Amino acid sequence: ASYSLFLEGCTYADPHDQSEYSTELRTAFGAVLGLAFILGTKNVLDQYEDLKFGALGGADARKALLIFFVMTLHSFSEGV
């Protein structure tokens, strides 16, 4: 799924696009920012061995919070 979304972003053509940056550059920049966010959040969460999130603890809680943060950021990028 990620490859097809990346390809779609790189080949997107809008006749009203006024950006001075190519769609390839903007898509690559977004992918790098997303990856940096995921890795940074994972590094922060990995510092908390005894993390609790509801009934989840430890690694399960860290995974659940990482998914929560990623989906929240994804929602902001869609304007929700």
C-alpha cells in the first residue's frame, strides 16, 4: 500500500498547481517527515519499559500508543 501511495503522489498532476516544487520532491519530503516522526516517537516510547495504556502494558502499550500517534497525525494531514 505504501508504494502505491508514494507512486500516486509522485505522478499526481493538478492543472491548478502553483507550487515551485515538483510532486516527486513534495512526496519524498512528506515520506521522510513521516518516517522521522515514527522513528522519533518509537525512540521516546522505548525509554518507558513499564508504560501502561489501559489494560496494555510494556511493549503492547508502546505499540498501541505509536499507532495512536501515527493515526492522529494522519488525521491532521487530512484536515480532520
